[in-house]
Amino acid sequence: MNTQTMEALGYYQVLNEISQFAKTIRGKETILSLRPTQNKKKIEHSLLEISEAMNILAISGSIPIHSLDQIGHYIIQAKKGIALKVDQFTQIVSFLDHCQKLKQFMKDKEYAGPMVSMYASSIGDVSELEAEISRCLRNGQVDDYASSDLNYLRRHLASLQEKLKEKAQSIVKSRRISPYLQETNVYERSGRFVLAVKKEYRKKIQGSVLDTSASGSTLFIEPVELSTLQEDVELIKIAEETEVERILYELTQLFLSYEPVIQIAIETMHHYDVLFANAKYSQMIQADIPTINEEFRIDLVEARHPMLGNKAIPLTIPIGEKERALVITGPNTGGKTVTLKTVGLLILMAQSGLPIPAKKGSEIAIFQHIFVDIGDGQSIEQNLSTFSSRMVNIIDILQETNDASLVLIDELGSGTDPREGMALAIVILEQLYNKGATLFATTHYSEMKKFADETEGFLNGSMEFDIDTLQPTYRLLLGKSGQSQAFDIAAKLGMHPSLLERAHQKAYQEQKDFHQNMTHETLQSPSYQRQVIVNKYARKYVEKKKQEQPVTKVSLYNQGDNVLLPATGETGIVYKGPNDHGDYIVQIKGEKRTINYKRLELKIAAEELYPPDYDFDIIFKSKEYRKLKKDMNRKYVEDKWLEE
């Protein structure tokens, strides 16, 4: 399946919707990378998995899946010999806890999803690892009882810190020291106790200055009496940090020893994340499991476009048994394009192993290619017109289509002359059908409706239109070609039946009675009777005028006449004319324009400006044209011709 097809049908949009249900970044990436496959067993296995997952969700919508995006990074970090930090172990404990909960959850749901629940049993026992990490960590730090050495060091440290504080308090209260202090409080700087000493008494206190106040009038001094105790505290702190690092390193090694088990748990959790995201989306769009075939049969029962939600009108489309081509007609905005997109998108979803929003019993075929031509695809860079750009795409489709292809074409043959477009459309459909493709095409051409009716393997369909409300119903009717709604709408809005009958005769070269659809009250109404009289006398008046005023060809100006355009004030020279409508070709500033005689005024006649034998090619033709004409009058010029 090419990118253009999946983009045009909205496949990537569906994947994006599904990815919103995933809890992990990796799960979202896996969903967004999902692509259709032709492997029937793989498709059916995926559909069975999602079906069981939907059964489990019907019992409990809360699945214990952990946001495991960092666990893989922790394994890589541990392998590099870098000890994990406390907050990282907290994440690991949460993951291990979810593993245990997931195993128990799936064990309890075995009756609802025997295959899906079995995956959780592949997760090994990680309870000892979880218990050991939990024993060593408490309240976001390594616990005092993680080791006997750490317990001793922290008790000893607490004792020294209390002794140090008491010593500092006794110094502050000393009569020998207190007169030199700015304040009688003990402060702490860089983890060491200091006294606030007035600057002028610096030499009265023996010790080290660790800080000063903003004004510089106060010095924060560590007295020598506290230095020894302070050094003891620092040594104990270093020993404590060393012991904490040792414990974290041992926990890291223990975590690494469980790597195979954890990797399996990560993959299992990841699979569940993707699986239940698919199941939740399928629940949301009320999807069901289709039957998959390889015989190119499509049988959609009340199918809906997943992005339309409750607004979607169900479509029932059986094709592939007797017919392989469906030609859909109907009014603009009647749902023809949505029908094509619904069929194509649901096949892409099914071939990706996703349930589809259709009733149970729906059947989907596996296709090698899905080719799409929807929208004008106009390319500014390549300077292609709408018709040209679509033809480029159609030609590619004709070249690549085979008997395992599904082709979806919207408004085939549009954008050019109706007769040529219709002929091209029929030839293209015939060729695609002869190559064995399954076809869905929409059209406005009445000839294509007739072609589909008369050609074996083709089926007509139409989008229903409610003539009473003048609104499309968006329902697809099979075996019936859509009738033009223009005349019916005009009649509904009050246009006189005689005008509609004349229009119908011109359009289809056959008569149709529009009076029979009118009620007796309408026929007898004064307004209708007045319109009949008006039409009668209007026709007589027109015929009389035709007889009185025979059509004569307008001839007011001659080649070379200098004329004025009063509307714009421009002047020009008459080149050719008039035609049957009184139009002249006038050269204005080197540009030839078609202008009706009513918009021209004679300024100077040609006979006043030029001699009788004047060669007007000098004015109206290029130098190259005149030279070639002269050469051709003298001799034969190969591969050259005069061109207006």
C-alpha cells in the first residue's frame, strides 16, 4: 500500500486516534508504524487478540500497564557500571509492582481472553527483587536499616551532631565570647556551625571565617573549639555516603541479574499496551471482527466511517460474487466520496489486523494493492491542470493494477469536455476490469450508468436523495442508477412543468410529462392558470418577432478600421469579423480580443489610413510569420506551416 493511498483514505489519522490510548511512548510509536499486510494468519491472529482484549475491557476497563519508557534506559545505565539512583529505583519498584498486578489481573480474566491472558504468565517472578529494593529504600532515600554499617554510621553521626550543637550553644552563652557577638544564635554555613561576630572583634575570636553578611559588618566564624568535632562529623558523613553508594551499587547489580526476566516483562507490557489501545479504540467506534477471505469478496454490513462517529450513515455493500465493479451515482455532497473512503479505509484497517466499524458477518478481502484517485491532486510545481494531474495518476494505476488490486476512483473523467471525459471513463473502467481489478467508481455521467447496466460484472448504485426535504440521505442503494435531481428539485421549488419538459427533451432527447406529478389543486390554481396563459402568449410573441425580424449578419466595421472602446477608453484596430453574434477580433496594444460590435465605436475608417492594396499582415502578423509566408509563396518549405 503506497503512502498516497493511506493518506487519501485517512489511515494515518486512524492510527493517530488509536495511539492516544497507549500509555507509553514506545507503544504510541508501534501503533503509528502499523501497516497493512497480506498475511492472512497474521491478520486473523491480531483480530483474535483484539477481540479477547475487548472482552476483558468489558469486564474491567482499568488494565495495570506501567509507563515503562525509562526501564530500558536503566538497564543500559546499569550495564555501563553506573549505579542507579534512589528515584530510579522508585520507578523500578513501581514497574515490578505493576508486573505482579498484571499477572494476577490476567490470571483472573483467563475465561474472557484465554490467549491474551496467557502472555502475562511469561513474566517471571520478580517479587524478591521488588522486596529487596523496597527494604533498602524508604521515603525517597536509602533506609537506615539497609545495612548494619549504615545504621551504625547514622546513629553515630546523629550523636556527634547533637554534641556539636550543644558545644556551640555553650560558647554563645560564654561571658568571654558573648560581648563580641552580633547575635546570640548559632548559625550553619556549608553544614558547619558558626557564630555571628562583629567585624571589629575579628581578632578576639580564634577560628575560620566561613561567610560574611551582605553589609560586611558581620563575620560568620567557626571557633577553633568546634573544629575538631566538625572534622569528626565530616568524616562520618563521608563514610555514610560511601556506604549508601555501596548499597545502591549492590541493588543495581541485583537489578541487572534480573535483566532477562525484566526484558520479557517489558516486551509483554509493551504488547499489552498496544493491544489494549487497539481494543479501546475498537470499543469507541463500536467495531467488530470481520471474516477475512482471499477471494476478493467484499461484504460490508452496515459499515460506518470511523471518523464520522454517530453521524455516519451505515453502508451495506456486497460485491465480488457476481460483480467486481460498482458505479455509484448521485448528487453532489450526497456521500459518494465518503462511500469510497469508507470501503478503502475499512480494508486498510482489516489488513492491519484491526476490527472494523461494521456489523457482525461483514467480510473483507485481502488485496495486494489499493489504488485511489480522489480529489483534484493539482500540482503547482509541475504546472499540471486538474485533469492532467488526475490523468497522470490514472495512467500509473492502469500500469500497476492486477487481479489482486482494489481501485477507488472519484468522479472519473471529470475536469474536461463531458463527451470526451465520459468516453475516457468508460474505456478506463473496461481496461481496469479486464485486468481483473475490483472497482468502485463515482460519476455524474448518465452514459456511464447505462454502461454499468449493460456490462456484465458491473453493478449500478446510487446515493439516495429525499425530494421532499431536498436533502441527501447518504444511503447507498444498490442495483439502481441515480437519476438527475436537477429537474425534480426545480419542480419542487415551483418551476413550471412545461419549462422542465423542454429542458428534459434537450438533455435526454426524450419526452417526459412533468404535469403528472402536480396535484389537482395546483393545476386548478389561479397562479398556474395565469402561467399557462403567459406561456401561450409568450410563445406566440416570440414566433411573431422571429418572422418580423429575420436574422441578419451584423457588418459595421472593416479590417483596419481604428475603433474606440468607450467603456475603457482604449483604441484598437479591427482584425476580423463579425461572426454570427456580431463579435469582432480587435488588436489592442498587440493583444487580440473578441469584442461585440455594440461595445465599439468607429474612430477612423481604414480607407482613410491605408491604401487599397495595403498588406495588413504588417500590423497583425509577426515578422517570422511574414517571412515564412513569403518563403512558402516562392517555394516548398519542408516541415513548416503557417499558424494563426
